[in-house]
Amino acid sequence: MKIGVVGLGLIGGSFAIHARKHFANAQLLGSDHNKTHQEQALSLGLIDGVLSSEDYNDLELLLLAIPVDAIEQHLTQFLDQIGPKGLIIDFGSTKAAICQQVANHPKRKQFLATHPIAGTEFSGPTAAFESLYFKKTQILCETEKTNPELLLLAKTWFEAMQMELREMDPVEHDRHIAYVSHLSHISSFMLGKTVLEKEKDQSTIFDMAGSGFESTVRLAKSSPDMWTPIFKINKNFVLESLNDYIRNLKIFKAAMERDDFEVLYQEMKQINRIKTILKGITDKNNTYGK
Amino acid sequence: MKIGVVGLGLIGGSFAIHARKHFANAQLLGSDHNKTHQEQALSLGLIDGVLSSEDYNDLELLLLAIPVDAIEQHLTQFLDQIGPKGLIIDFGSTKAAICQQVANHPKRKQFLATHPIAGTEFSGPTAAFESLYFKKTQILCETEKTNPELLLLAKTWFEAMQMELREMDPVEHDRHIAYVSHLSHISSFMLGKTVLEKEKDQSTIFDMAGSGFESTVRLAKSSPDMWTPIFKINKNFVLESLNDYIRNLKIFKAAMERDDFEVLYQEMKQINRIKTILKGITDKNNTYGK
């Protein structure tokens, strides 16, 4: 069995580690436009060789772990080239534009759109690790449009990885993910910007920043190569979430300006119920190896 | 030696653990307006008995670990009551109003204003732990106004705790801390609010939120009892930081609206340099016991 992986970073690399375990005797071929990453993936043993277009006809599985704009740009071409038994799975963080792209492709049945809710702020093949997807949600879109046998192959694999499968409409996916993930990144990047602009002397940040600032600004370390395309492709829902966020900040600010601290107190009390939800997420993430 | 601790939560409780180690044979007396916390602190052995106003005359050290508005309200009265050899230290998160409050008090020399840059999102005496202050910055304000012998007593103790001492003007402290700490809390609370408003079905947050959202929204678990007074007392600087933050969010939004993703890319690249600063903070925090 031949498996191709396009994009050998954190996401593709971590899936490659599992593919090798799950698909006995599979030959893993990979490519990355970053040649250093491609070399690293080879020397780390994530892949056995370099993937080239001549291989596409023989692939049983082609995994796309590249930025969402690159998926949108190349997916049609990958589907054109894949052999009659192959399945292409993408792991992009937005889903509507990608599904739309191939909606009428004659080989639509050989494609499965997914979004694994997993990642760290690190990137590249050296960041890949085995437990990245353990107990993480794997969103599957438009499963009825994928060939049932190929879908079963993919679902069986994801379940073996102990991922938690959830089906979702691609547009609904993009709307929710804008709030729950994309907005966090913007709020964190802009917090980093605001503090860096104000504090020219970095030693002040170093001395005065506690673990709270560190946690809130963590996502400002994320890769612009990954995130610029996400904001571009999910523009409308991201703007909607950003408008809501700015409006809430202005409401908070207005209450402060009129010294209405009782309102702020009650509001923070309400928001505190996020504790329960976060506890669920933490508990879920802490069960690896247990 | 008699030591008093007013406020037996995370901050006061963790200082009490160290006071017992550092000041041999000290008798620790404490009080908290939350009687459950006071009972817990007694049964956990953080304190030996309940502090009452009759004790003030004999205290060599009185630690104030209560919300900043309570410090501002009661500090004069505590100074009035403390015996001639006692030192009062406050650990409040704002410093200008507190220093101003006692600027002309006849016993000003018996007071030291500090801000330990340490905390977690948890509260109460059960949250107190020994390593909370290890390698953490301890800001000292207006040290020239404290009796040198009493100042030495405090500094020797903080150094024994391996805290990193830094002197700072109280107004400058409040300006910097608004950006580096207070703003993070507002950005996190408002992120929590925006997501909770949108996602009525909590299972969607649960399934779709990764570790990124969890990290960014962590401070939204913080106690409104602690944070409302901070926003109130540091109102001007917090509003300044909030204005800067909202302006940056609007600039980001405007670039998205006009499809100027190259500007966003370059901006995120710039902000990525926060990595270096955060690495320093993480390294510092990870050396306990090493």
C-alpha cells in the first residue's frame, strides 16, 4: 500500500506517524515545498521517500496537510491525478471553500474533507508527535459524498487513533470555528502587538508578565504562513466574530467609563461559567496513556 | 515573633507558608472576611490562630493580601493600630492609590508597598502552594520611604524566597501592569463572552475548542471579587490600554475588509518576536527544584 503526504509539518508529520502504525507495510511518500522540512521528514523516518506526480496513480491514500489556500488551489489537480482506488483526505482548518471547489468534480467520491481539532503553536516535522490527535475531535464534512468504502477506511483509521468523530456541515463548521479558534488567534496577536508597542523595553515585559499574560498571548507565536490563508478564506465569519468581540470590548469600556463596576462584576461572574467547559477540555486532554 | 496575615487566599496563604519557614518560631495569626477560608487556613495549618485587633500592637509583620480596594480602605487604620516595631507589607496589584493613601501618615516608615508578579486563576487557601513565588518578580515601591531596618527585614525574606526584586515608581508600575496584566484579563473575559453568546450549545465549544482557545480564555476563570477593584482603581491606565487594544483590532479588521492580507502577514511576523520574550519567562518558571 502506498500513502502520500503533502505537507510534512506538525499536522502531516503527526498523521504520518500514525499511518505507519495503522497501515501495515505501507510505503509512505511525502513532499513539502520547504525542502529543509522534506529532508528532516526523511531523516526522522516520517516518510520513506519523496512523493512525485508519477506516484499519484498508485496511491491508496493521499493526505493534504498544507495551508488552506494551497488546498483550495491544488485539490482539483490532485483529484484529476489520483488513481481509481485512491482516497484524498484534507486536514484544512476551513471547509466550505474546499468542499465547494470540488463539488462537481467527477471524482468527488474519492475525497473526504476533515478538520482535526489539534495543533500546537510549533511547526515543522520536528514538532510532529504521536499523541497529537489522541482524544481530539475530527470533524468530517459531507461524508455522504464520499465513497462508503473509502469513508470506512478513513473512519476506521481515525477511530484507531482514538479521535472523536463528528459530522458537520462545512459552512456551519466555518462559522463555529471562526469563533472558537480563529478569533482566539486574532485576540492574542493583537494583545501581543499592543504590549510590544507600549513596552519598548522588553525587560519590563519580562519582569512584569506573569503566567496569565504568557497564556493569553501564546497564540501570537503562531505561524503567519498558516494563519494568513485561514483569515483570507474564512474572511466573512472571522469578520463577524471580530465585530462581536470589538463590540463586547466597547461595552466593557463604556461601563468602566461611567464607573458602573457592578455591571462588570456581574458580567465577569457570568463569564466564569466557561470554567466548566474548559474543565471538560482539560480532562479530555489529560487522559493520554491512562 | 508574631506575624499577622489579613486575607488567607492564594496570595496570603502562599506567603504564610514561607513566613513559617523563614521566621523561626513565628506565631502566625490570620483573618479573612470569608469565614470558610479562615477555617480552612486554620485546619490546613497555614495559620496558628485567628488575628484580632488586640494583636496589632504586638505584630512585627502584618501582611495585607486582600483586594486592592480593601487595602486602600483599611490601610490607614492598620497603620494607626500597628505597634512601634511592626512593618506592614501590602501585596496589592495596583500601587499608586495605595501609596498616595498613606503618603502623609505619621507611621509611613512602617509601610512597604509591593506587588508580587505571581498568581494562578485559582483562589482560596486550598489553592496556596509553596513554589508560587519562586523566581517571580517582586516589585517594591517607594522603598526610600520605609524605615531601612524594616526594609532590610522584608528584602532578606523575599530574597530567601528567591524572588527577584525590582524597584519601581508606583505610577509607572500601574501604567505598565495595565498593559502586561490587566489588559490580558479583559481580552480573555471578552473572548469568553463572545464565544458563550454565540455558541448556545456548549457541546460545540467542547468539541471544537482546541488547546489554543483554552489557553487564550484561561484568565476568564479569574475571580471578579479580585478583578473588579483592580479595574476600578487602575481605571485610567486600563482604559488607555483598552483603547490601544481596540484600535489595533480595528486596524486588523480594516486590513481584512480591504483584502490586504500581505499587511496582516507582515504584522503577524513582527508580533512573532514575542516568542523570545515568552521563552525567557517560561525558562525562568521552569527552574523550581533544579
